[in-house]
Amino acid sequence: MTHPSQATNIAAFATASGRNRDIEGTELYNAIDLIVSPFGELTVVIDRFMSDDHALLVDPEYMTVATLRPLTTERLARDGDRESVQLITELTAYASHDEAHGMVTITA
């Protein structure tokens, strides 16, 4: 996962390796969605909420959703024929193996 400002740096991997992009009509595509390395395949996910000086390396196989507070329902005030119900839960992302993930710090 990386910030959009780093997307051009990642897309430059293709030109640095001498790879050419297909041109269809007047459109030029220069984007990388998948990087194949000796360590496996890396999918590039752009997240605008990420810091622009970090990139996260996340292995989804070792990520799960943990329940902090189980799902409950609570009836709210009745308004005419309508019944309102509130759903309450607390969930979080849980890294089941912390050495399966990493972070790259980008310095200019």
C-alpha cells in the first residue's frame, strides 16, 4: 500500500527495466498493478490516506478481522409505524504473524 504521490515512482520501475507500454490510439498507459520479484508477487494498492513517505508491505494471508465487541442490536425510540434498530460492534485488523509484514520508509 502506498500514497498516490509514490505511484509515479513505482510506475518508473517499468521504464527503468526497459519495458515498453502499449499505446492504443491516443492513450498511453503507464501504471503498475503487479510486481513479480524473487520474493513473490506484490500487488500495488494506492491508498490516499497513507503517509507519502511510507509504503506498507502486507501479506493478506496473515491478516484477519478480530472482534473486540460482538455484534448486538439495540432498539431505539419508535416513531409512528417505524421501528429503529441500532447495530453495535467493534472490529479491528489483526496481524496474526507480525514478521509477515513490513514497511518501507521513503526519503527524498
